[in-house]
Amino acid sequence: MEHILINNYDFITTSINDAQFVFSTAKEGLNFNIKKKCGNDNLLSLKEWFNLSNIGYLSQTHSNMVYDYDGKVYEGDALITNKHKIAIGVFTADCVPVLIYDKNKNVVASVHSGWKGTIGGIVINTIIKMEKDYNSFAKDLVVYIGPHNRECCYEIGEDLDTLFNNNELFKDQKVIINNKLNLEKCIITQLLSMGVLKENINCLKICTFCDESIPLHSYRKEREQAGRMFSFVYLT
């Protein structure tokens, strides 16, 4: 991964074959909250900044709903496409952004996986849809897990403790230690259960709540004042 500056905005990015993975930061106040004019303006600016034809995104609802990109904005939390120069992405401010690339079939996916989406299997559903709609194989998928509220800071209550510890996939994985939830470990467990290779799973290991090396938006820290980051992937 490397940092690139565009108009003094900092993006974390890497590429594999035709796929470009990009995670925005909060440097210089860059905000992709589409409920605000600046968020919509910044989203449109990505087309110029990254030489894109269009930007795909969803009205996120913390669900496990997955869609093939067709230019429309649906209620859901994961998008898939094989179209070139179309960025598909997710908005986060503590939840987990997961970007996926099928290096064989040249298909990309972006996933918003908060605790609700994770317990609902949003990443699993995305892979199932990639297999069904694009003939993908899990062993060919490369995954990047971006900045989120990591296990160092994600304190949860007894209700979530019970929910995750009773989950068949997670109950033996020790995903909760000292009342702190490790969503990254949950998602990796789901990816491995689908047949994604361990060596193809990459984690940025950046916490939106406590990392001081780079400015990031965090809803838990800033509440209603928090902006949104946009994590996206596209085929060049």
C-alpha cells in the first residue's frame, strides 16, 4: 500500500493487475457524507481525480444485501461489477470496508461490513453472488480490509457478546476479548470459510478510533459531527 496526494487529500492505494484499491482518509477534512453537498461534490470529483467514467454506491442500511452495479442506487451494503473505469465503493466511519478482486475473471466488489452486516454474512453473500453471477472461485479472490474501529477500541455490550459468541463460525474463534469485538477476525473467518486463501487476505491494520498517524473519520469519536470515508475499487 502507498499514500498518494491529490489536491493535498491523502488516499491509501494499491493495485493488482487491472484492479485499483483506494481508501480515502480525513486529511484536509475530506468528507464523503452524501447527506451533505461537500460529500456529493467530492464523490463527483473522484471521476476526474482517478480518471473514472462513473461512481457506484448504495444507500447503506447495515444489511446483508448485495447488488450487481447497474448505475442505480439501491438500499444495501455490497456492490459487484466487471465494468472498467467504474468505481464501486462504500462509506465508513468505523465500520469495516472490504474490497474484493477476482484476479481470474476480472471482477471487483466493495462491501460495508459493520457488526450487523458481519453477523448477517454480508461478505459471504457477496462471494456467493460473485460465484453465481460471474463464475468466480473463492481461491482467485484477493481481499483488502481497510481502516475501521479495531479490536483495540471496539467495546461492546452483553447483547453483542452473546450474539457473536453463539454464532457457529465465531464461537470458537475468540473474537471477543475483554468486552472488545474483533470484527476483522470475524470477517477473515468468514472469508476463509468460503475458500478464500489466507495469503490473499490483506489488512491495513489501521484503527479509525485511536490511530494518530493519519486523520480518519470516526463516528464513535465524533458522533453526529463525523464525516465519512469512501473506500472503493475499480478496473482500469
